[in-house]
Amino acid sequence: MQDESSRLLDFLRTTLHDSKVKLHIEVDEAKAAAIQAQNEVARPITTKEKFEKMRDLNPHVSDLLQRFDLKLDE
């Protein structure tokens, strides 16, 4: 995040032709923790979980698996 804020600040200073521009960032720790926990829980781990997640996003994945006679690694 530090790198991104530095790049944003450099961009703003250059674009606005004002070297005095400052950037203040406040992070809501409760929301950040909730988002991080949600991302960790929703992340598929096993091959089967990954496949199920892909199938949920696109049902045609099952068709491809059958059509090409593919097997999941276990």
C-alpha cells in the first residue's frame, strides 16, 4: 500500500504541477480485517474445491471435463 500511495502522490504532484500536494490515508481496521478474513475463507485450497469454484462461475467447465475425459488430481 505504501508503494501505491507513493505512486499516486507522484502522479498527482506531476499532473497538478504542485509539489506541495499531500496525501492522508486512513484505514478502518475493522473493515480491513473483515475483508481479509472473507478473502481467506473464500479461497479454494484443494483441486476439487478449485474445480467447484470454477464450475460455480462457469457451468461449462464440467462439460469440458467430460468432453476431454479429464480427471482431477487428488
